[in-house]
Amino acid sequence: MYIETFRRAFVDYASYLGREIARPHWNNYFYWLIGVSLICLAIEWARPWRRMQSPLRRDFWLDVFYMFFNFFLFSLIGYYALSEVVVLAFQTLLRDGFGVRNLVALEVKSWPVWLQLATMLVLRDFIHFNVHRLLHRVPLLWQFHKVHHSVEQMGFAAHLRFHWMETVIYRTIEYLPLAMIGFGIRDFFIVHIIALSIGHLNHSNVGWDYGPLRYLLNSPKMHIWHHARALPPERRYGVNFGLTLSLWDYLFKTAYIPADGRDIELGVEDQEAFPVHSFWRQAIYPLGKARPRPTPR
């Protein structure tokens, strides 16, 4: 059963990715990723905030590769198929071990579409906010998250430079709470595109703060402080954890914008010792060998 599930899921995802590339359509993640990226790149080039930064900034092509790896290639090489096997095993355990056949605790499919989408956006972002805090707070998880924080110059593609283990961590923690809500919409494409667009802009070389909306939406001027190499001791575990919404940071007092962050130094404390420019060395970090555990930011 599990072998067949793995085989079928592997083939299904490979077929899906092939169709995405070969047949552009309005809810096509592959071409939306390219389109949103090109728009953000054009904005960066037209109105650069850090004018001394090269239009093709340091490690630009590395981060472009990360975008496609983390969005598509990681699933293609087995993550999607393994996820399907794990979900099947978990559902079988609940059914045979505890008699649970339906995880849905709140049925919302009768709600208006806009309310379902808004609920999904807010709930998913709140889960991600808390997972993000864990990545900074737990020393082992911080070692994986350091890949994202190794960015030395901000640009839209830095949004998706992150260790493959982060996908496993986020998806594992978010699975149960999201599965317990019976959404009536099968395709949350709009929510994903909103999150993608705001995430890209937050990492872009633009000096936006969205005015009064800055207390609701994360912004480039806010998010750059999340990537600051040096923070005060009382903020050593990080700041500005919101992904799409800044609301959580203001509610939980993790918001931090002490000044204009345009020219602050970015990176991690041990930046010089970190494999900043190598995808493969980052992919096995920190699994390649035992490393000391520095205090996380």
C-alpha cells in the first residue's frame, strides 16, 4: 500500500510539473512565480533603495535556483511522494488506533468564498509566524534557518533561499490545524500568490513601508531588520517574524524598527565561516558534520 502510494504520488507530481511547464494557464504556479519575480525585479531596478547595490546583486543566480528548487525540484525528487506516504500512515493510525475517520473540526465550506480565503490567509500566516519564531528560538532549528539569514544583499529572490528542512518543518506543524478546518475551496491559489508577492516584495531592494497599512502588512523596511546581522541582546532571538502580516509582531511585541535600515549589515554572526555561496554545502548544513551551537538570534 505504501509503496504504491509513493509510486503513484511520484508519477502524479512529475506529470503535474510537466503540465505546469507545458500548458500555461491562469492558476499556474510555475509561470506566476516567474511573473511575480520579473515584476519585483523591474521595481528593484526602477526604484532601488540601496543604490550602491548591483542590479544583479551578490548571489542573485544562487537565489534564483533556490526559488525553483524549493518550489518545484524538492517535491519532484521525492518530498511530495514521501509526504503522501506519511499522511496515509498518519490517517491509518488515527483510524485504526483511535477510531478517528474525519479530522475536520470546523466546517467552513458554506462560508462565502472571500471569507474562506481571508480565514485561510490569516490562519496560515499565524501558524507560520509561530513556526518562524521556533526556527529562531530552538538551536537545532536555527542551524537550518541560518541558510536564509546568510543573505548578504537583499533582493526578491532571497525570499525563497531557505534550507529544504524548513519545508519539512513548516508542513509538518501546519498539517494538523489546517486539516481540521473543512475548507470548501480546493485550490488556495489566490492565498499562495498573495503570500508569494508580499514575501518577494519584503525581500526586494525597495524602501516601502505601506504607510498606515504597515501595522497590518509586513514591508521591506520592516523585514530588513529581521535580517540584521547585529541585534541588541534583548532581541537576540530575532525580530519581525511575520511573513505576510505584521499584525502578529505588533500584538506579540516582536516588532522592531529602530531606524532606517537601508544600510545595515546583513547576515549571521559567523558569516565568514558560513558556506554563503554554495548551494550544495548549504543543503547539507548542518547535517554534514557536527558544529558548535551558537546562541540563536
